[in-house]
Amino acid sequence: MEYSHRYLTYPTQQVAAELERHIDIHRQAYNYTRYEYEHVDADDIGSAYKHHYRLPDWKDEFSVFSEVNSKALQRTVTRFYQNLDGLSEQKQNGHKVGKLKWKSPKKFQSMTYSQSGFDLKNTSGRHATLWLSKIGDIPLRYHRDIPNEADIKEVTVKKETTGEWFVSFGLETDDADLPEKPALDELDSSNSVGIDLGILNYIHTSDGTTVDCLDLEDEYERLRREQRTLSRKQKGSNNYEKQRREVATVKRHIHRKVLDYQHKITTWLVHEYDAVFVEDLDVKGMLEDSHNARNKQDAAWRQFITLLEYKADLYGCHVVQVEARGTTKECASCGMETAKPIWVREHSCPSCGFECNRDANAAMNVLQRGFSELGLGWPEDTPVETVLPTDTTSVSAKRVIEAGSLEVDRESKALS
């Protein structure tokens, strides 16, 4: 399994300048790879592997390429071909795409060391040191340990638009070292959960727990103020650059707050349940809809599902995406579909008379579809009416942030 850990770094002014110089050399290497791809005979290039053989000639012709780590230089060439593959994939999916563009300094702000040229040391406390070949030592905030069973395959150093430096460690863990997922025949409605992703509530589970959405209105109000101030600055001036960083800092704060919130919810879910079933949402299509698009973007549902899937592999939990269409309209008890406008928050089936919260009904349908997706069917001894709770336990966004996880919040409720 491959995943990554990200850390904030504190390079000295001298090291930061050297990092920027190395990144700019890698940018030139990326652009030169693009040039050769378009102008050199295809027999000599056409793949990253073939293009790597041209690097010694590069160094003879341009001495600047000898000033960076050779493995990192190969990784930059590979980066071009990875972007090219992504472009081809989009074209195959029916999207209208052009060519890869030349990278300006503002558009190329990272470099990657692969296989060698780096060393992580002094990891006994909350701080550690990363050594990079031809650059030197970089202090970093070591806020979480890298697992002993994980191998560091690559290291990426990136300068954010806020001016901060981050390092990401690409980790690989043998599947044999990961926790074993529960057997499918052991799954039932007591250790599994269906999740309805919403806007009024961030999630609504099939066992009656709701988690509120984050209130980001204060953050967006600050962002609007900073953007208005930026619009009054002369572009290219020192004051403009200073204010641009203020805007980037606010945007980064919003992103980190949402990501932290999602980490806490997903960690709770994979620890609490043996199987989690979630809707496979067409997020891109939903964002193109004019209704409430900003709230849908703030929810970052695709990012939430991605985090959920990778943590499921890391902690031994089944995560299954199911068809989202019709989960709200379909009755969880009898299966009859009933149209519901967005403002109707209660489900009332005209066929069987089953009544419950609209989101609870959708979550129960997700749970049933999850069992069907795994080929298990719905347990006959667990009728849907007995599974759905008569009341709902609500967890506020503030309590999730302050407590650090939903599990802490649940324990506090049980003790009170």
C-alpha cells in the first residue's frame, strides 16, 4: 500500500534560497523535456525510461543540470510523462484537452527525490531533520511518527503560495503488515454503517448519528475583506505581493480546517465500524449545478471519500461506494420511489407508511445497497424498521474539532 505523510519545515534563509534555486533548475529540466518531446526524433524518446538516457548529454551541454541530484532530475523527467499520461486519460474520457504547457516559476514550486539522495534523522522528539543531497539539512516539525514497517520511497519538497515550506514522504507498506479486514460473512447491521453525505448535516449515518457541517462564514468574510484589499494594490508592487500572501494564507486556513475535520471523521468511522458504505457521488456534475455550489465545494466530498478509502486499508475496514441515484427517493422499507423536493426533510412512504428523517432513509438505502454490492443480501432477522433509530444523535462541528474525534464525544455523552 502506498500513502504519504506531510510535515511543515523550517529551512533557514540560506537553505530556502538554495531550495528555490534547485526547484527552478528542475523547472527548466521539465520545460526542456517538453521541448525535446516535441522536436526530437521519437525513436530516441517517447517514454521516461528512454528520456533518462539523454540526461548525461544534458549535463555536458548545460552545466546547470549537474548542480542538482541525478535521481531528482530523473524524477522531473518522469513527472512530465506522468502529466502526459493524465492528459491522454482525460482525452480518452471524452474531454477536450490541449498540449502540456510551458511551466512558469509560479506554476512549478516543488521537486521530488526518488530512491536516494535523502535521509530522515533525529526523529526522537517533536522535531526532526531532513538531509537532502546538494542542499543540506532542513528542520521539520515531526508531529507524527513514520511507521516502522513503512519504507520511504520518495521525498517531495514544496513551497506553498503562503511562502511556507512542506515536505511529503511517499511511504510504502507491505500488505502483509496491514491489519486484516473482517471476513465478509461476519458483517451485519450492527458493525456496518451507511452514510448519507449532505449539506445541512455533513454526514448522516444509518444508526442515527449526524455530524454538523463546518461553519466557515467568518473565514469567508475575512477572505472577502483581504481580496478587496488586494484589488486596490498595484499589481507587481511589494505591497501587492504582501497582500497576495495574506489572501493565500486565508485560503490555506480554510483548506486545512476542512481537511482536519475530514481526517477526524474518517478516522472515527474506520475505527468504529467494520464496514462503511458511502454514495459514489458525481461531484463534478454537482458543482456545475448553480444551486448551492459553494457549499458543495466546501464539503469536499470526493476528498472525504478518498481519505475514507485509504484509511480503510490502513486500519482494516471495508469501504464500498454504492450507486447514489435514488437513495433519497426510494423507501428503505418497501423500495417504492417518492419524489421529494430539497426542502422536504422528512420521508413518508405512501405505500407502506414508513416515516423517518429524509437523510436517515437515504443512509439506510446506502447500507442496503452496500450489502448487495458485497453479495451478502440484507439480513432477514434485521428488519429496517428496527434498525432505524427513533431519535437522532447530533454531533456539532465545534465538538468534533475540540475533542479531536467523534469517539471522545460519544464517550462524554455516555458518561453524562
